[in-house]
Amino acid sequence: MSEGLTLDDLAVPLRALRLLAADFGHLPAPEARVSTIFPNRLELAFHNNLPGFEVWREALGVAPDAVVYREQSNGRTRVLKASAEYVGAVLELTGYGDVAALAPVEVLA
């Protein structure tokens, strides 16, 4: 699908990014990604910043029960995913954070 696309074909997610910067410039900065594979999608990722993910989720009006939770890296990394529509673009929010290590339990004999 990416063959023959022009920058104009990415106008929807780029416009969304510009408006997000204007409307929510005070929020934590995400990693932003636009792709020719999904030309109407804007991906916002929050690495080691689950609180940043939550602030954006609330600002965009995404319900808490719409967030998908999973773990990766053998259970060492939490991953939160949610999506929303914003000015015609599909926003994909992804937050990554460490899973807190459990303290060893001492067994008393």
C-alpha cells in the first residue's frame, strides 16, 4: 500500500499531530510515529512512562476499560494499549513500563 504515496497522503495523521501539539503541548512528550503502511494512523508511544500514557488517555477521553493490558519480555515489561479517533486520524497509544519485581519471601522454619 505504501507504493506511490505522497506526503499529502499522510496529511490526516500529520494534522492530528500538529493539533495535538497545539491543544496538549503541556502533556508529556510521546514518541510519535507516522507510517506509510497505515496512512491514517498516528502512533504515540510512552517508553518507561505509564503515567504519561494515563495522562494522554484521560486527555483524549479514552475510557479506562478500553485499555488493553499485556506483558512482554517474559513478564518484565507492562504494555498498555488504547486507541481513539482524533480529527479523522486513528491514534494508537502505547505505554511501556517495568513490572515491579517481587521481593523475595523469607521462609521461617
